[in-house]
Amino acid sequence: MNTSFKKTDASNVFDLIKNTYTIRDIAGFCGLQLPVKGKFCSPFRPDRNPSCEVNEKLFTDWTSGEHLDVPAFYAALRGITLAEARRELMDRLGITGKTSPATFQRACRPVLKPAEKPAPKPLPDLPPLYRCREFYDQLAARRNVSVEAVSLAADNFGTIQFFRDPFLGLGWILSDKSGRAAQARPLDRDCFIHSGNKTHNFRNTTIHYCVGIQTSWNFPANFPVLLVEGSGDYLAACDVDLHAKREFLPVAMLGTSATIPDDCLPFFKGRDVRIIAHPGDGGRKAAEGWRSRLRAVCSVTLEQFCDGDLDLNDLVKRDGAAAVAKGLGL
């Protein structure tokens, strides 16, 4: 611990830190690389669109309205209080006077050998999940589906669970036994307060996993599939399944940028697959890409609704699951 600070000087430590080091110095010390210029995604919350920027002395998140100076930025990265940040910086940086940022970097930033590479950033961990029937009615009302559809997904397929998280709040997650992809949605509002996003993916969508092909039930090789995009349409597909003349297995892709990987193709082999395209050009192109991938192993039909502004969940909300099942000939 650096003891050269006098007690009367402690109140000036923050000023000394702010006058000595930049936001980029602190980020480098904590192992975070910031872009040289332009906006970037928040290091503190899930952020689909770049909404943060820095200058020498200030970190700004334009989505949340948060402004952090150098000591506050260090405290936020470390998850500690400002007082703890002051003590850590005094102890770990040995501040006794104004030091150049270059000295700070040499002393604190690990030097990588040419052959070494930084470790990949780990994917966010899932919060503790549980199945809770008390939320079935609430989820059914929010997504405009029947309680039986929620029960089918949660109790029979094992693809819907619930969570309470200090960061995300109360919500529900679409995943399956593989755990390779998981999409969360708020249960008590339209979007997450921390980001304004309707969904939050706990697994990178570049993994391109088809959620629902590993459920609590084992399905015969010839069992048909209804392939949709996103967790909302998945629940709607479960409701349609309850009213269809012929049973099928709902399967979801999490994001229109996701493609079907090779290791998922054996599941679809020989099946009758119906794809419901998501609205818009992006949804149509994604569905066409999925059809192209599946054609080699199974029979595929692509549905594009006449009203291009409606997805499957919108139709179930407007017309009812029984009418949608009849209209699709299921």
C-alpha cells in the first residue's frame, strides 16, 4: 500500500487521477480495448447498437444517459464503490504524483508475446431458471396465446423457463436441453429497461442453433416441424399446434442473421418442414436461406403471409390460433 499520501491529501486523489490518466488508460488497465474512434457497444450492459463513446476524460452512454469520469469509469468496470476505487488505484498504481499515461500502461497493462492472443470474451451466463406455473397466465396474456400453449412449451417440451435477475428483472427464456442458444424477454413490460431491447440473447446468435430440436420429448423421425423466427412466434406456434389437425414440433431460429448449422441437419432429415417467414425483407431472406439449407435433407414449404407487416404471433393475436391453423392448412 502506498503510504506517501497524507490524510489531508486524500480528498485530492480523485483530481490527481483525473488529471493524470485517461479513460483509455483505465480501460487498458482493466483489459478492455476501446476503439480508436467512433461509437461502441456498452461494456456494462447488453447493447445491440453502438451507443457509447469516450473522450480523454469522460465515458458517455447515450442510451442510458450515463456519464462517467475516470475514477467512476474504473469503479464501474471493477464493480466497486468510488471509495474502493480510490483505495485500489492508490494501492495498485502507486500514485505519488503526476505520472505519464505511458508509464501507467507499462506498469499495469500485461504485455503479450507475439505468439499470444487475448482470451476470447466469455458469453454471458444464464440467470438461475425455474418453471413456475404462477407466471403461465401472465405470459399467456402478454403474448396473446392460450395458457395451454405456455404449458405445452414449459411442461411438455421443456423450452420455456422463467427468471428473476437483478439486472434484467422478471422475464422468460426460450431455450432447450442443449443450452446452446437462449433468448430472454421481459415478463412484465414490452422491453428491458436497461437497454430498451425487446429481447436479450444469452448465447451469441452466430452459433446458429435451432431451438426446440432437443426437447423433453423424443419425436419420431417422420414427425413434422414448423420452423419460425424468435421466441414470440415460437409460443404462437405452440398455440397453433394445439388447434391443428396434425401435430407438429415448433422449432425457432433466434435472429434473422442465424443460419442452420451442419450438425442440426440430421434432425431434419426426412421430415416435412413448414417455414413461417418473419415480416420484412430480412425475414424473407432468412427463411429462404433456411429453406435452401434444408432442401438437401427434407421436404420444405415456405409460407409468406399476404400482410407483410404481421408475424405469426400477430396473426394468432388477431384471428385466434384455431383460425390460423385452419388458414395454414395444418
